[in-house]
Amino acid sequence: MKLFTILIVDDSTAMRSLLVSTLETLGDIRVVQAANGFDALRVLPREQVDLILTDINMPDINGLELLSFVRNNQVYKELPVIVISTEGSHKDIEKGLSLGANEYLVKPFQPEKLLELVKRFL
Amino acid sequence: MSVSSSISPNVVRDFLAEAEEIVDELNTQLSDLADMFENGESDPDLLNAIFRGAHSLKGLAGMFGFTIISEVAHDSENLLDWLRMGKVVLSDAVLKILFSSAELLATLLRACSEGTLEQHRDAATAHTAAISACLNPVKTNSEFSVFEQLGLSDTLTGALTEYEEHRLKENFSKGRKIFVIHASFELLSFDTGLAALTDILKKAGEVISTLPSVGEQVETHIDFDLLLGTEKTEQELSVLLQDMAVSVTPTGSPIWSDKIAESEKTKDFEEVVVESPRMSAIQKLPASPSTTQDESVSARSMSSTVRVDIGKLDELMNIVGELVLAHSSISSIANRMRADKFSRMAIDLGKAAKELERRLADLQKGVMDIRMIPVGQLYEKMSRIIRKISREQGKNIELKLFGSDTELDKLIVESIADPLMHIIRNAIDHGIESPEKRLAVGKDEHGTLRLSSYQKGNHVVIEVEDDGGGIDIEKIKQKALSKGLIADAASMSERDILDLIFLPGFSTAEKITDISGRGVGMDVVRNNIAAVSGMVDIETRLGYGSRFTIILPITLAIIKALIIFCAGRIYAISITSVVESILLSTSDIRTVEGKEVVNLREQTLPLLRLERLFNIERIGNPPEEQYVVVVGAAEKRLGIVVDDLLGQQDIVIKPLGSAFKSLKGISGAADLGDQRTILVLDAGGIISETMRAGGG
């Protein structure tokens, strides 16, 4: 059986481990990590990803650029994407939604909130 | 709200480690920013990187429920955001606030690990106030739609963050040309090609954004549109990019977006013409090896390092230590068996033990290697501080760094950071003169500070050398006399006098400045270095400068020790601090001012009796023939008188615990592998203790 695979894109190691430990409570899922937009683009063709959780503010290729790529790509365009960003970047979140993000989360958030959002896509 | 209640301590440790890294990085970048500001330069990428640091820290701290840290980071982020958006202009005052933010964040992280975060609430509030006072917007260009003027398509502009939009406007309003560079790379190896392209573009101008897009070969390729702001013309750009398989499109003409549409229409035609040279050009890229190799390269770069808690390595090292001890007992059993004529099996056991010893040595070396970090990490911290202090003091200091790849145990690196910093602060504060004074005495206006480190046998030597005014021996003498630290200096050598600065409560500063003279004296420096079995030595020449030499063991985890016997007790002493051992006849001992000394190769060597140091009552007389273990560094030596030398052995030093922290002359305890536990002598501590006792 293929496990539901979530790709986490965040340049913070601590943030990624926090997300991983939260997501692991869901049980039968697989989590793949990427440290930035670059890594995410490398991971995508190699892993069968079912959901992307991405931070926005990252060097070089940011979360919005990644999202824009996913939505414009024939292979990945249906892939659900949840954008995670820090409060105060409302403009960026609005952009994310207009680019086709399925959901957004504002840091700091409760783990339950994240789980609730993710469960919608399982 | 926070999640701190439900997250594991491990994840919190991750947070602290990463947060510290971010703050360290912030400090380095701020120093760079200050340097550039001083030279009248600016670098939007640097400013943005600093902003991103504060931004990440805010988000992280918020997620982990450390609201005070998050708030302070948030305030700094605000100021940085205004700076990068051009709403606030960089000035000395703003820089000062940013440095203080970084300092406060470092303090808060320390408090966080100690659980005393709440005590810093006031400092955080004051910080908020200081930042808000800074946020007076300068007048910015009225809103204008740069996208329309440039004729950029929605796909291109839709994914720009607010900041990227600002950079685009900024470039545009400065009269730079904006180009769209389109490139196509193989999906599995795009990173190397894109990195090479970005490098070239960054030399030509500012890369405003990198937008991945869908190319013509969706399955195998990934395309990118890069927005570049540059002063170069289209032709110059084409020359720069001639080896790259890219297309360069200037913007600014209103028909540009139509052009795209047109080229879409003629795609079929173009594909034939463009595709083959593009492919061959991609092959030419320097960083484009075969696909299989690429795969391994990119997979590796995703996780090439593992962050490990030093505690885990300590545990591992302990186990290795225990194994070494277990091996010692097996060896000794083998030896005893041989003596008892179990010859055949004894020899086999001996062989097996030898093999075990070799493997253990490999294992030990492997674990040790993991603990090693380059001294360069320490240099980075130091150079930041040096730049900061020299700026504050108006001194021109050229920093020369040598041997930054010399490796040391992480624990040692950490424990010498503070003493090293203190020595450096002293060198800048009291050593290197002001530019005016330097010119007056015929020196270069620039003072030079040399930090060098190198390995010497089982030691690592770190030297701090300045070409300042040197230390005035006469002044030290007067000071020590007036403070009553010594009664009479007549019989003291220059070196002895110089050593006085390591006595508690000694400070030669003529005036107390912000930097040194904070009450932390050189005695603390010496004690901290001695705590990791290190030694410190000074050489100085009045008018020419001083050199501090710190000698450290490469690791503390497992050391080779000399096992000694004295007054019925067994001790170990690290072999790295032993210079030599000599046989002593009672008749060789002379007394100078009531203290025992011997003559060793024309030099007087002061003697120390362990039973006296530790107040042990000796039963019976000492043996007629005793040994002297000579310990010390450079010219400062001490002979420890012992009854017998029992041999050398690898030992693992275990700390005695905080109850015995104040105990001088003992660095810990060790297990001898035969159920016996012995004390380990701390040579550095014993030397300074003896100096203190004998200083008057």
C-alpha cells in the first residue's frame, strides 16, 4: 500500500521537526522534507507527493514561486498545497490564495489546526 | 498561542540550536552591513538576508511558545522590513539598535535554556520602545504600477513577494534595465545549471526573482524566468551569457507581453530551431555531469549533515572509555596468565587483546573526530567582536587569521570562547594604541591583531598577538606592590612579575573603559583555561606588542595519563601537562626562602609536595629515592614530588560534580579498570594555586 506522502518545505530545521512530530500523530503517512524551494523542485519528480506544506519566505525560490510552478505544471497542477506563513504577511497570503493555494496557516498556530487542515486532504 | 506544552524537549533543543545559529549569523551579517555602511556601500541581498533571519526567528519562537523572543524578533523584523523596503534610512543610530537587538536575542536564548525568560520582560519592552522611535518613514515614491510600465505578464508578477516587488520598483526607479532571462534545464540536474546561471547574473546586477515555470518538455525539463535588474545593455548581457542556453528579453516596451503571446503562437516553429543548440549548450555547462551522478549529488546535498546533541557524543565517548578500561583488564589478565604458564592460551588471548586494542583505537578516533570542530568557528565570533569593539573605540585594526581549520573538541572550543574573547578585548583596549598615538611613535596607523592556531603533538596552540604598546613590567610591579599582592619585587624575574596579572583582583587599566575592567580579571581567564587542562602564557615587549599563547589538549574525553603514587595514594596526571620525570635524591633538594627547589639543568625548579597540598598525613618517612614530575608550560615549571611512577594509561576523566567545584588542583576522577577510582590532578590549577600561595 502506498502511504499518503506529505512534502514539507521550510528552511528552518526546527520548524520542520515540529511539523514532522505533529504530522506523525496522524499515523499512516510519510513525510518528505525539503529545506527550500530548490530542494522541493528536486524532490517532486522523485517522490509521489500527495500534499505540499510550504513556508513562503525562503531564499532563492520562495513558497509563492513554488506554488506558481506547481499550478502551472501539467503533472502537479492538481496537487493540494497548504501555505504556511508568519502573521503580518497578509499580502503574501492573499497572493498565495490567488495563485491557487488550497489553504493557508498563520504562524504561530495550534497543532490541532494543522492536523484538521491536513485531514481534509487525506 | 503556543504549542510548547505539547512538544518534546528534543524539539525544543532543535529550536535552541537553530535559534542560536540564526542569532550568530545575524551578528556576522550586521557587522558586514556596518562595514559596508561605513564605506558608503549597500547590498540589498545582505539586508534581505538579515531580515529573513529575524523573520525566521520570530516565526520559530512563536511556534515554540517563547513569546518574548518572538516579540523582540518581531520588532527587529519590523525595523529591518522598513529598511529593506526603503522606508527607513540606514544610519549609525539604526545600526546601534540592530546590534542591541541581536545582543538581546542572544541573552534571551540563554535565558530560555535556563528557564529564566520571564525575567527579561522589561528589557524586551524597552527594546520595543527603542525600535518604534526609529520607525519614522522617509518619503517614498508615490505608488506607481511598475508592472504596467514594464509590461510584465501576470504569471511573472503574480508570484513576487512584497519585497521582490519593492526591489523591482527600486531597480526600475534607479534607471536600471529589467530583463527577463528564460532558461531550461533537465529536471534531474537543474540545480547546478541554475546555480551557474545565477552566479553570472549576480555579477551583472541584481536577481530580483527566480520563477520556476513550465517548459516545452514538461516530463524531462524545468524552465525558469529570472528577473534581472542591471546597468548592462542587452548586448553586454548576451556576451556574458553566451555559454548559457538562455534567452534574454528586455522589458520596458509596452508590447512585451504581446510578444510572449506571439512567440507562443510560433512555438512549433521555434522548437525546431532553438531546441538543438540549447541542448548542446546545456551539455557545455561546466556543472552538468551525467544524470546518474547528478542524482547522487543532489540526493546527498539534501541531508549532508546531522545535528547531534553533544551529550549523546559524551555518552558514546564514555562507553568507548569503559571499553578501553575493559580492554586494559583483559590485557592484564593475559599478562598474568602468561606469568602463570597458561602459555598457549595466554598468547592467543594476548593476540586477541591486541586486535581489540587496534579496533578500539579506531573507534575512539572515529568518535573523537565527530566531536572535532574547526577553530574557524571561534574566529568568526571573535572577528565580529573585534570589528565591533574597534569601531566603538575608533581604532583601526587589521585582523589576520591563521590556521582556521585546526580542529579541537567542541567542548574545549566552547569553554575557551570567553577567555579568548577577554584576551582579545584586553589587546584592543590596552594593547593597540589609537591611530594618532601609533603615528606619533612611527607605527602604521593600522594596528594588527594576529589570531593563529596550530597543532603541536597532542596539543592545539592558539596565539593572540598584537603590535600594540606591550605590557609595562614596571607598572605591574608598582601596582602589585601598592595593592599588597607582593611584598617585595626585588628578587622577582620579569616573567614572575608578568605572571602577577593572573592574580585575582589585578587590573592594569589606567581608566576603566566599557570593555575591559568589568571585574572579570585575568585570573578568571587562567582558571577557565585550566578547567579544560589548558595553560596560558604571555610574552611582551614594551613598545612592540604582546603575545598570549594558549595551549590546549585536543580533547578531554580520553587522555593518556601518568599514574603516580604518593603518600599511600594513587593519582593520575594528564601526560600532556607532564614535561619530564626525574629521579630525586633527598640530597639534591635546596631551600630558597624556605621553599624547596632543585637545580635542573642550570635552572631552579620549585618543588611541590602533594601531601602538603592536600594535607595528607604520611605514615612513616618518604622513601630515600623519590621522583619529580615536571609539569608546566614554557618557562613556568613546577616539580611535583611523588613516591613512585606506576606507568601510563588511558583514562576517562569524570567530573566530580558541583559540590566539589571549588576544589583546586583536581580536575576529576577516573577509573583504573581494576575497581580502583583515583583522582586526576589538574596541573594548570596546581601551578596557579602554588603561585597564589607563593606570590607574597
